[in-house]
Amino acid sequence: MIMKAIIHCLVFISLVTISSCSHDKSSTQQPIDGRLSRGILRVDDNNRYFIFDDGTPYIPIGLNKFLFLENDATIDSLMHLWSDHGINYVRCWVGIGADPEIEVGRFDEKQMHTLDHIIRCGEKYGVYLNICFWNENCLRSQDGEWGWNGSEQIYNKAHSDLGTTTDPDDLKDIRHEPSWNAMKNRYAYYLDRWKNEPAIIMWDLVNDCKKTESWKSNMYQFVKERDGLDHIVTFQYNTGVDPKGEMDCGSVRVYDYNPEGNDPEEMMISLAERIKQALTHGKPVYCGEGRMNYEQGSDYELERGFLHFLWGPIAVGAAGNLHSWISIRSSKEKWPDPNEKELDWIKIYSDFCKRVDWSRFNSKNVDDEVEVGNPNIKAFACRGDDMMLLYLMNDDPNQAFELTSTQLNITSGFEKGQYEVEWIDMRTGKDIKHGRISDFPVTIETPEFKDGLFGYIRKN
């Protein structure tokens, strides 16, 4: 579904070669605190979040974007804008289909230079990149020329003399030697070119994976060995698929078609269940791509969904927000760029995340330790020994979303001591109610809210 939107919403523009962002290091907008000289990103000692070699904790706050379809000036401008709004992560595909490979084993240097430019701009503005090597949807029949039936699908022998097969299933396993070797060569090309770039923190093996277990395990090992620096290797699983702990961290996502209905509250409940399932494998879980249907949703439904997917996941236990695709709502907005209001909300969320020492937060999901008095309010919570993140979502069956509040009975067994509870307005970042807790279990009253409310409980 997302790929159909690409064809309708994106216009391919000619790309130029590396420009000022690649060479000009004199900009006053420099990475804060030398963030891009922090070493390789690793999984932290608790297997819950991420940490750089220099000890700096990290969670990905960001989005998905086809940056390679933009010109150099736009790439620079977007990276600058995102950095100013607290975005520290972008998942970037190398191409829509088989591109930038224009024949098996041969790459378009014009598009490769654009990808190099993206990486340089990430370094310039302190925005880290997860590079996705392959879009599995190009093995399906698609609108346009990039699908298996299209003239740009270079792995299909029917369209290219250097193609490896006429059966797309041969590219999903390792048994067809020409296809497997060609795919390893493709990945090796990217790894050799970019593995020493400080802006790159993750390798994303496949988007919308339909690979066999053998392909996944063998490509994971190949990338690890070829990379040689132990970069995090991840995977973008299909919507609703359990990552099963196969990679260095799990990714989960949610779309309007799964669960069906485009209901923001139902989608958040499903996303939370997928996060909790993925966490059972003992590795960090970040939220991958996802979105509501922007053509069918009302403005307020889309707003609720954006905020649920921004704040809710970290309360469940995920490392960061859902990395949403954003769709057109007016002629002034360009898909998939966040609008000004959404960027402001991301900045508020990012500022809060900087307050948390993620390397100390050995959290576990504890939804069952928060009893909610109001049956229409859902609670998502995770905690360590001395801190809790809590998200309350109004799942109003009447869709009225009038001001409401609730009583919470928190049964958690925290360390003894004095605690503060802070209730945060997601749209403004303001502390709308502050309280103190001296002992647990405890019963507390929440402030009034309409649709969502974030709680932060921590030991003094």
C-alpha cells in the first residue's frame, strides 16, 4: 500500500552530484557536543536501548524519507530543519526498486553521489541514518517501471541481459546461486563505500521482508563480516510480523490496513501489543515505518494518531517513536514531510527524551501494574527500579473526546524513597500537574485531558 502512494505522490527529479554540503564544514550549525564522533552505536548492557562507544545513550527520534529523490539544496535544508526540531534519526532507502543499481553489479554514480551527499548532510547536522539496502516490493508487479514487471527491474532476465533469473522467488532464498551472489555483491558495494561514515548507525537489510529464514541468517552474517565494525543490523518486517530476535534489535510497525479501520486508538493498541511481543526476545525494539490513511482520516483523527505514535511507544518499552510516513493534507505540504505543527510536537518529544538517561533505564513493560479507574482510558507503562514512563490514552467509544480524568492504582515495587510524578501535555510540553509519592503501592488522581497524557515518575 505504501508503495502505491509513492508512485502517486512522488515525482522523480533529476539529481546532481555532490555539492556544498559534502565539502563545506564551515557552517555554524555543527553537531552538538561532537555527537558524530561518538563511535559506533551499540546495544546497551541492559539489551534495552542503544549507546555509543563513548557512553552517550541514544534512542532514534525521527522519520522515514526518500531523500535520494531530492536535490542537494533541499536535502541540506531538510536535514537542517529536522535537526533544529530534535530529529536525530532518518531511515533512508537507497532506491525505490533495484536502483541505484542500473545493471546487476553496476551502479549509477549520479544517484550514489546523491546518497553520499545525504550522509554528509547527516554528519553536518547531527542526524543519524539507518540505510535500507533493498525494497522487497520490487519483486512484485507494481505500477511504474520499478516492479518485477517493469523495465527497471534489472534482476529480471526478461528485462536485462545481466539479470539473474525470471523467477522473483529466487531472490528470496540462497539456493539460486547467481541471485544470491549478485545480492551479496550489491550489499558489499554499499558496505565498502559507507561503513566508515560516522552518520550511519544501522544497516536495514530489507524493507517489507519476504525472505526465507536461510536468506536472513546468511545475509546477517555476511553483512556483519563485511562491515567489520559491528554496526547494528536490523530489518523492516511486514506489518504485524514478530521480529523473533533474529537481528541485533527488533522493529515493529502499524498501518491503517493492519489493524483494518484507520482508527488511531485501535492502531496504538495493536502497536503496543507488537512492541510487547518483540520485547520478549530480549533485544531492543524500535518502531519502524507506519501511518494512518491520510486520505480517509479526519484532521483530528490524524492528530491523535500522530501523537499516540509519537509518545506511546516509549511508555510501552520501545526505543523511540513510530517513524511515520506523512501524507499530503494541503498543497503547502509535501509527502512525506512533517508539517510545522508536527515538527513542533517532535521537538517537544525530543526535548523530553533528552531528560532520560536511557543507559540506566533497565525497563520492563508493566501495563499490568497500573490499574485504571476509568474503563475508557488505556494505560501503557514501563519502569525500572526507580523510574516509570506512563502513557494514558482516551479510547472514547463515543468518539467525543471531552475532558476526562481517572484514578490510577500503581502497584509497582519501586525502590524505597521519595518520588516525583509529572504529567506532561504532549502538544506543549508543559508540566500540567506535579506531585510527590512517598510509598508504593499508591493511588493518584490524574489531571484532566482529552485524548492522551504522558506521565513521568522518577526517584528524587
